[in-house]
Amino acid sequence: MQRAVITGVAGFIGSHLADSLLERGCSVVGIDNLLTGSLANIRHLRDREFEFIEHDVTRDISVAGPVDLVLHWASPASPVDYLELPIPTLKVGALGTHNALGLAKAKGARFVLASTSEVYGDPLEHPQRESYWGNVNPVGPRGVYDEAKRFAEAITTAYHRYHGLDAKIVRIFNTYGPRMRLQDGRAIPNFITQALRGEDVTVYGDGEQTRSFCFIRDLVRGIIALAESDVNEPVNLGNPAEMTIREIADAIISATGSRSRIVRMPLPTDDPKVRQPDITRARTLLGWEPDVSLAEGLGMTIDYFRSRVATAGTSPQGELTPR
Ligand code: UDP
């Protein structure tokens, strides 16, 4: 692969994908409208084979020159974001995916869609295999994200079947690591920020709901393996090590050496009770599996958050303004 386009390049995963492709000698065109992404995530790429285009991919995408790979990552992805941005979330999953597919088709490029374990909704099958069709409430608050991604999978598959596009779909399970926002809203960044600030750690519901957390480096390695493969069916990528939310909160409090206490808050509507990827397909077809332990991954993430918390002080958003 010589030249890749990444939509959502200024986000958590998009920026790590850019790093990885640049390291492999690929040049990268990154697109982002900075709705939830941040220039701080890509500032270090200024002197590399990297070009940034500030653009909303729900409008036509135009990129000059050849493109070999399109990675479509643009979307709000934290539940608090897609609750606040329901229509942009639906539009980027639908119109944005259509435009990104159109770009790949026009350039004869491969295409990878960032899909999600949310396509399984509040799953009635556990762990989740790719053959499971899911249990999604289309009119619930999470429906804007879940259904947008389900539509995105359907149109991606249609481009593959009807236009012969070499399209891949990755269903990403909970992932964490450096460059998540301090107040991203998701469990791990929330808990780390709260623990480092000595604030109460907010566990929603009884904390017995489960998730399975994958470190960003493992995930990116899996995405690149999928992009380079001849696989066209959806592939789960995630770490099958399942734990309760209460357990991850305890692990973070102890890894940060914090004195924070756990407080209970109401469970959001339609919050999935369990989630664990079956990664047999990724193991078999890509030879991929995660190898970063939770202790190691949390250590690297906490180091990153420690430096950010120190700089961000107590601003309400807890965010760094781009410098
Ligand atoms: N959660 C929590 N406290 C928080 C943020 C999230 O208890 O401050 C819970 C949330 O209700 C869910 C789990 O942690 O059960 C994972 O939530 P997250 O927002 O990380 O992503 P999800 O897996 O729900 O998409």
C-alpha cells in the first residue's frame, strides 16, 4: 500500500492508524472535521508524509492523486457523544460511509469500515460471533450509533457485491489507550481521570455489566492485518478478557494508587449487560490475537493521562486546547 486516506484521522483510533501506516512507509491523507477529534492527536505528524484536510465527510470527498486504501473511521464513538450528536452520528454513518465508499470506488482502492460491537446491541448470544445478527433497539438513545453502523455495514457489503469493491468490515470492541480524551465519557478514560484527580469514580448501575478491553496497539495491528488480507466478511477485533465494570474500576484505582471511592450512578438506557468478542475468525483468517495484558495497557494509558491531567488542570472539559 502506497497512499492511504483515513477519515476521522484526528480521533483516538484514526491517529494511531496514521502512525502505523506512516511507519510502514505509506503516505497518509487524513480527513477530519474536528467534531470530536483533536489536532493535538496529529500535530506530531507535521513533518511526515502526511497531509491533513479539514472536512466533513458527510459532504463530497475529493482527494487528488492515487489512493490505494481508504480507512473510514469518522464518527462520534463515545455514548455521551452520540447522545449529544444524534444527527451528525447518523449522517456520518450513512452519508459519510457512502462518500468514503465512492472515493474508494473512484480510486480503485481497498476500503475498510470501522464498525462496532454495538451492531450486536444488548446481545442475547454470548460471546458474540460475527454470525450473530444482534439485538438493537432502533428507537432507543443508542440506536443513532448502532443503526448508523448497521447501515454502514449494509452499504459497504452492497459496494462489495454490486461494484466488486475490495471492502472489509472490522467490528471493534471496547478499546483503550493514549489519546483518548480525558472526559471522553467512556469507562476507562472516565475512571482514570477521576482516579488521578482524586474524584469519585462513577460506576453506572450495579457495575456487574461486563466489557472486554483491548489495548490500542493490538487493535491497530489487527486492522492493518485485515486491510492487507483478502477477507471480505466482517471480523471482530477485541480482547476476549471479559470483566465487570466494577472490576475495571477497582483495577484503575489500584493501578493509579488513588484514594478515590466508587460511587454508583444510574445505568444509561439500553446499556448492554454483557460484551465479549469471539475472535476465532480473526485468529483463523488473520493469525491475529491481542498480546498486551491489561496491567501493561493500563500502565501506558495511565502514564499518558497523568501528563494530560497535569496540563489540563481543572478546566470543565478537562481538554487540552490545541497548541
Ligand atoms: N460506565 C460506567 N461509568 C462511567 C462510564 C461508563 O460505569 O463513567 C459503564 C457503562 O454504563 C457501560 C460500561 O461502563 O456499562 C462501558 O461503557 P463505555 O461508555 O465505555 O462504552 P460502551 O461499552 O457502553 O459502548
